Amino acid sequence: MAHWTLVKGRIHLGSARLIYAGLVIVAISTGLLLGLALLGVSLPVDPAGRAVPLWQDVIAAGVAVASYSVFFSTPLHMLAWPVAVGMLAHALRWFSITVVGSSAAIGALVACLVVGLILTAVARRWHMPFAAIGFASVVSMIPGVFLFRTASGLLQLADGSDTTLELVSATVADGLTAIMIILAMSFGLIVPKTAIDRLSETAIRAKS
């Protein structure tokens, strides 16, 4: 988690991780767009969305968290926490967006705040790495579709054959939405972790 590394003051390592993450995003977007281009298909910048039932959203989130954790060799005794909390977080995000009518960024913020609160306590109690279980729990909220649509819009703008105001505005909107979601996720995970750690340190110092 690059943002957590930066907060801890490890600037060089955090910057390197941010650059690496950016390169991974560029590589994935490039591969996706090249594959679509080979098939003569383009990725729409502003496709119409559709509502997904809560149970489908929660199950899909659980599968994504479990798959990510297994892929990165998470020990089995740690697997249950990120899966369970990740499913709860997605349920809160679904409720915030679908029922309350919040934006995608606000939904991600609410979900990640709950993840940060729960998993900080879990990590401290059972001596688990917070970065591993915390990121795994929210990995399915990464705004990949907005990043891919932004990349597709930029490619269409660079081509210049069909530049319209709608294309420009949709590309900018997708990019800003992706940035806002990533910032909301970072804030939601970092703030509870930092606050609880500082409160615990203060309590320990007071006892000593």
C-alpha cells in the first residue's frame, strides 16, 4: 500500500510503489485496449450502468477478495477476515450508492472506513499485517472500469477522428471519478488505522 508507506514517512519507498502501481495500470490498460483493437472493438467511454442485486454484489466481492488473497499466498488462517470484511464493506457500499444515493467515491469512503476500523483491531489482536488484509478486503473496489474508460477516451482523443464535447467531458469525468475513489479508499483505510494506533500508544504511555 503505497499511500500507507508515504504516511509513515518512507518517501522513497512510497514513491517507488506509486510509480510501480502506475506502470501496472498503464500496462493493463494498454493490453486491454490492444486486445479490443485487434478484434475491432472499442471500449465505450460512457456506457449505461445497471443496478446489481445486493447478493450478487456481495458474493462477487467475496470471490474477488479470496482470489486476490490466494494469488498472493495469504495464509489460510488469515483468509477468513479479509473475505468476511470485504463482503461487509461491499454491502455497505451497495447500500450507500443504491439506497442512499451517494456517489461512488462516498460509497467507497464509507466502506473503507468500516474496513479500517475492524481490521485495525483484528490486526492488533491477532498480529496480522494490516496492509495485507486491509488491501485485500477493498481490492474489488479499485475503480478499474473508470481507469480503462479514461484510457479509452484519451486514445480516442489522440486519434482525433471523432473528437466531441461529449467525449472530452466523459473522459474527464471518468478520470476524476477514478481519482476520487482512490483518494476516498486511501483516506478510509489510513485514518482509522492512524487514529487507533495513536490512541493505543497514548494509553500505553499513560500506564507506564
